[in-house]
Amino acid sequence: MADSQCDDKKCPVHGPLSLRGAKLTGRVISAKAKKTAIVEIDYTRYIYKYERYLRKRSRIPAYNPDCISAKEGDTVNIGETRRLSKTKSFAVTGIVKQ
Ligand SMILES: [Zn+2]
């Protein structure tokens, strides 16, 4: 879909949706549900007791508008927004690498 034709109310680029809060980068592991991308984030947390990093991983469902339509395997930026549905409170803001 061309940028000028996007009239999606929940689109973070063209719509009135405001982004605030966390901005994250992750990999799309599933784009099966309509307008939804499951984004996996890898991060590390330092554990003082052992003086080592703990590798952690989380999966965040994000709104995936038609004008971006990220596919499985894409690296994407996501931004926190208002609650868009029961599970989604993030929206895909752009594709970093396809
Ligand atoms: Zn759009």
C-alpha cells in the first residue's frame, strides 16, 4: 500500500496514534495473525551476586499496519502506545532489516 493511501487509525506513522514510553528493536517471529506481529526481544540483565549477565528473551505482540506489513524474520522497531487490543500495546514503527 502506498504511503499516501494509508488511512489506518492505528498506524503509528500516518494515523493520530501517539507513541510514548518504551522503544525497542526485535525480530518478528510470527506475522500470522491479521495486522499483528509477534516480536522477540533479546536482552541481558546483570546479576550482581554472580557478576555475570543473564540472557533473557521476551515476546511482545505489536500492531503491524498494512503500510509497513513486517514479515517473519524481519528486524523491526516497535514503540509503546496506548492499549490497542487485549494483548497489543506496541506498534511496529519501521523495518530495520528484511
Ligand atoms: Zn500507515
